[in-house]
Amino acid sequence: MASVKLNSLKARNGQDSKALGRGIGSGCGKTSTFGHKGGKARSGRGKVVWFEGGQMPLYRRLPKRGFNSRQDKSCISVINLCDLQKLCDMDALKAGQEVTIETLQAVGAVRKSACVLRVLAKGELKVALQISAHYASDAAMKGVETAGGKIQII
């Protein structure tokens, strides 16, 4: 293998650009191709991509829409009456059993990271269950009570 020496180094073809601002002999001296004065001749001269020449930018012309709640919703799990009925049909839950968030996590009905349980009324429940939840809709309470069960809000 040949030894590398400074006098044997060569520029890569077309890869190296011309050095700017290295004297009049370089062909890019004095103003270094930046012209005279103006924003394009100054240091830090770049504009942000969304700059529109002083016109009111698009992101400020468009109206604000929607609402972004600061509440962390990742720990809330929702279960419907039809889901509880499916669990009863699969014998994961028994009639009269007390159903808590821990019970539902054990059978895999809600996420392990869930800390709040909400019961909603989609579907129909035919088995009497004793449910402990953080929130339940009025229709869900009525659906559980017609099946002979009860919902306790904790």
C-alpha cells in the first residue's frame, strides 16, 4: 500500500467547491460572490423556509380550529356493555362477580397502563354484574340495573 503524503493528495472530481474569500487571485475575493450590501451579503443571511417576503404567512392567515386538552387521556380506558357481555359469554366474568379495573386488566379487556375506567352503554348486558368504575354514563347505569347488576362510582 502506498504511503499518503500531502503532495500526493488530489481533489475528488467535481466534489470540491471553490474556496470563497481567499484573496483576489482566487477569483472569489473581496465580496466573495455575495455582491454589495443587502440581506444576502450579511452573515447569517438565510431565511426560514416559510418566509413569504413580508406577506402575512399562511400559518397566521388560517383560522385556529379545534381544542387541545392538557388532560392526559392515555390512562383512560373505555368499556362498553357489549364488551362486558362478550366477556361473560367467554366465561371470563361470572354472574354476580365484582368487576373492577384490575379484573378487566387480568382478563386483557383493558390496557395494563389504564388507571381510569369508563363504562359506556353501547350494546346490551344480560348478566348481573357488580361494577366499580370511575365514570359511567346514565344509559350504562340503566342498562346494568335492568340486567340486575349495579354500578358503583369510585
